[in-house]
Amino acid sequence: MYFYFSATFPSAIKLNGIYYGIITDTIKSVRLDLESDIFVEVCPLNAQGEQMNFILNEQFLCSPPEQVKLTNLKGGYLVKFTCPNKKEPFTLLAQEKYPDLLATVYKENGLKASLEINGDFCLEQFPFSADSATMSRFELFNECFLAIEFCGKEPWLVLYKVSGKIEKVLMRSCKLILESNVLKTQEDFIDMAKHTVISEWEYKNGELYEKSRQISAKKLLDPDKIPLKLVPYAFLEELSVGGCIESFLCENVKKNADKLKAYLGEFIGVIPPPIFRRPDEVGVVLIDGNGYKVDYFTFDFERGKICNIKKSAD
């Protein structure tokens, strides 16, 4: 079975006491036989990380610790070590006092926020990191909201309803846009077309709904002008953001274009096949419990257009 190791912090990795290499964004791959237990040591190279030791076996794959994110590659695993909430002193990032609300964003063994209104209190720890934060309170849909915008490696927005009772209604990696009493968010994707999605939101019956979305791209990809092997990737990325996919499809498949999203699943990413899979397969990444899994598909073409999509066996 193939294993790929990576980490969110620079570290050295040892397998059964043998130094294997340095991992961060650089992935180390190795083929391992799990018939016997393998002792894994992850040694941080700076103060950001933390020592991790564990036994790699079938039991570990079924129930990994919180700081380990597994991706089932159907024939192998990507094992990513994430930085635990390091012990750090209280650091104030932002605080706002309103007549009816006190909101504080701070670091203390992780990134946290506390919100207090008359009759309710909320304390939350976030699963991402940030260098700074800004807050804004606004009234919309006959309710009061507090937006916390985090700035770090990527932007994050957390939106709370703070009238009557505190309720978190949105948390995603995006930017906030408020204009003319309209709530919008902007997501910028690192994909082939460099998509940008601007979503307009509506609050109804206690929930936030995406009312509409506007999709644009910095690069206009013509399926007839890109290499055929890249067409499935461009198609899947266009489908993922809700863009126009008809130009990728032959006439017969266009008739069922509205069913493709359900057939392919709610995937969050697209990857090339690892070395133990067929080279003509394309992988889509899906959330699977606390980790991820990859389903694979093959594409048939007719005059450069997709005429059939087949799901591969696990």
C-alpha cells in the first residue's frame, strides 16, 4: 500500500527509527506493508509544530488522532499532519463594543472569539489560523449580524446572527461584500481558469441561503484549444463552481447535464491519479467523516467533446 506524508509545519519523519526525509508541502511517498505495525515519528523543525509518535496500522487508519487528516486514495493514503493548537499566551486581535454586543477575537492556545449580548454568550475556537481580524456589525433581513473577517494564509469569514440569540450562520474561506443592503461573499479559486464566485445571500427561517451566484474567470478556457488530457480537469472545475459546462459536452451528454453533479458527488477538489491507479483516471476529492476520500472517473471523447463518464471500481 502506498502512503504519502505531508505536514503543515516543517518536520522530519522517521519510520521504524529510520530517517526518511523532510516534509512540509513537499510530499514524501513510500510503499509500506501493514501486515506488521510501523512506528512513525514526526519531529518538528521549528516551534510551530509538535512532536507526534504513533503506530501506523489498520486501527490507526480507522480512527486517526485529531491532528492527522487522512485521504483515502483507494489503494493508498495521504497522511497530513496538522499543527495542533500550540500553547501560547493571550494575544488580542480585535475587540468591538457595541450598545448591545461585546465581541473579542484573540489567540490563546488557538484562535478564539467570544461574543456576549444581553442574555446570551458564545465562546468558539476556530479550525484555522489568522494573523489579524476585523469585525463589523450590520442590520439586514430584520436581524442584526456580526461579521468577523480573518486575514492569514487565506481569508476566512464567520458570520453570526446576534439579535435575540447568538447563532453562527456562515463560516467559509471567502471575503465579505456589503453593498446597498445586500449581503455578498467573494471566493477566489486556484484552478485552471482562476474562477471567482460572488454569491448573494438571503436569510430566511433562521438560515442563510445562497440566493444567486455570479461566476467569472481570469482565463477563458476553450475546450477545443486545450490538450485533450486536461479537458476533464477543466470540465470538473467548471462544474464545481457552477459554471457553464455545455461547451465540454457532446450533444447526447448535454441532455443529462443537470444530473452530472449528483453523479459525480459533492466534490471539493480534482487531482491527477496517483501511480497505483490507471493513468487515464481523474480523481475527485470528497469529504468523508473527519477526513477525505477520492473517487475516480474515466472520460470518453467524441470529436474532442466528452461523450461518456464512467466511475471506476474502488
